[in-house]
Amino acid sequence: MVEDAPPFTIGIEEEYLLVDKETYALAHAPDSLIDACKKDLAGKVSPEFLQCQIEIGTGVCTTIAEAREDLAHLRRTVARHADAYGLAPIAASCHPFADWKDQHHTDKARYNKLRRDLAGVARRMLICGMHVHVGIPDQEMRIALVNQLKYFLPHLHALSTSSPYWQGDDTGMNSYRLTVFDNLPRTGLPPYMRDWSEFADTVQTLVDLDLIEDASKIWWDLRPSSKFPTIESRVCDVAPRMEVTLTLAALTQALTRMLWRKGAEGQPRQVVQNFMIGENRWRAQRYGVSEGQVDFGRRALIPFAQAVDEIIALVAEDATALGCLAEVEAARDILQTGTSADQQRRTYEAAFQASGARHEALRAVVAGLITDFKADLP
């Protein structure tokens, strides 16, 4: 490998919902709970926009194995402190039966301004996501890789889907989260940028007009991070099980390295129009892994399992070099079990058949999500 290879370090951020362990309804995070988590997880935990949310972020990790250790510690610590208050965290992008109108935002200057700027749109943001950072120090390389990596965002999103329910109803979507999130400005697929200068100038125009404070208010599915020398994938639903999170992170890391490697080898860079990628984004949002994705080179709709096999083959060399081949290959396990959205529906149907009560079936879904949160922790 050439000497100027990026480090491809990774960092993972996850947002969790806090639920009452008896009623399974959403609960506000007491300040003392947040303080206890901060004491044990200095710099790696923070409140989120809504009072029922909490956010964690790993340190800069060189390998998926290191990320696993860090993420497991974060999940265990949040769960332990929440338990002391009769609460439990769940890592699902939407709560199955909560009503957004009953939730309140965290009283911080940043969130107060967000509430004022976005009005009713912000109030509906009862959603959680996960972000994966990949270390790319060179600014121009960040732009080039964002332009290419966005092709694979629908595949990553499909594997992550965990939000089929909204306010007690099955939406028919595997990821209702994106339906809500896309109401915000400056979301969706990143536009094609020629170079870092074009990106920086575009952001600065909005800053100069006092429309945004900085690039952190650019909420694309994939972006150059505003805080770190990374590219940041933001498309995925948060995964109830930690090992699914690690598979999504490993795929993101390996795909990034593969695209860099092919560029370093002199292979031409392929950039597909957002309009076409958006079709696959919609299919991922709607169907998860149960329906196919468009292969634009073939001009054909291919089964999702075939797309996953081809991606694994494409990045096998890179995943091996990064030490995450097992996690990448575990994408096939998601196809076998279905995504969290599929599993939530199975839980609901079984509970509804047993009880005949919709609310009891939805409570069973939350109970399953509580179990999933800790299921993979060593």
C-alpha cells in the first residue's frame, strides 16, 4: 500500500431513546442521569435535542475490534445508570407508540435556537440515528470520496432500518425516520462538489447570510465532518443490536478504503446522479432488504442479497487489510434474520395473536428492543 494512504480510523455515534421499564413509554432523562453518565464517560456522552434522548460517541478507533470494546462500554454504562432510575435505553430510530406532541426539547441555547428556526418541523424530530466517521485528513480526498461513496448509502441504509412504527401505526416503511428527517432543510444526498473550495464556499455563503452558524447545520446523508478530519455517514437508522452497528461501520470503513484504493490505482472515478441514487434510497427506506436495488451499470433491478454479495467481494481485500472482514461478511446474517424493522413486525404479530390487543403488542416490541440493546454486549 502506498505511503500516503489515509488512516481510515473510525468513530461511531449513536442516539438512544429512554423508556420507562414498567410502561415502556418514553421518559425524560433526569439531569442527574446525564451527569452520572458524563462522570463515567467523559466527553463521550451528551443530551440530545429531546429530553427523552441521549447520545454517545466512541473515541477515535483504529480498528473495528477497538470500536467494539469502546461501544460496548458506552452501552453498558448508559444502561446501568438508566436502570437506577427505572429506565432503559433502546437503540431504535422511532419509538413504536410514542406521540411526538408529548415530548419536550432540551433547554440548551443550541436546541432553543433550533426549535425557533425549524418551528413545527423540529417538534416532530422524535427520531434517532447513527453516524460513522472515517478518518480522511486530506480535504480534497474527502470531497472525492463523498462524491463516490454516496452510491452505496442506500445499501447501508437498507441494512440498518429500525423504524417501521410511528405513533402506534405500522407505516409500511422500514425506515420512517428518513420520512421525518427529510422535512429538515439541507438533508438528503450530498450534491456533487468539484473540490473542497466549492464545498467551503457554499457553506460560507450560508454562514455569511446568517442562515447557519457553521457546517454542522448541513445535514446531508454523507458529509465532510464539521468538527473532525473525517467523512461522516449519517444515513443509517440506529441499530438495536451492537453487532449490526459494527457491521455497518465496517462496511462504511471498507467501502471508503476500496474507493480510495481504486483511485490510487488509477481507475476512473464513477459518479452517479443523485436522481438515480435517490431511487435506491427510497427503495431502502420503503423495503429495507426485502426488495432489490437498481444496478445502474447493468440497468437492472437485482435482488438485495446479490447486491450484498457483490459489495462483500468488492471490499474483501480492504476489509481484510482493515481487520474487519468478519464484520463485513456478517451483512449476510442481516439478510437471514431480516432488519430490526422486520423483527419488530414479527414480534408485534406474535404478541397481537397472543393478546388480541394492539397496545400490548406494541409494548412487546419495546420489550424486545430493550433486550436487543444489551444482547451483544460482552
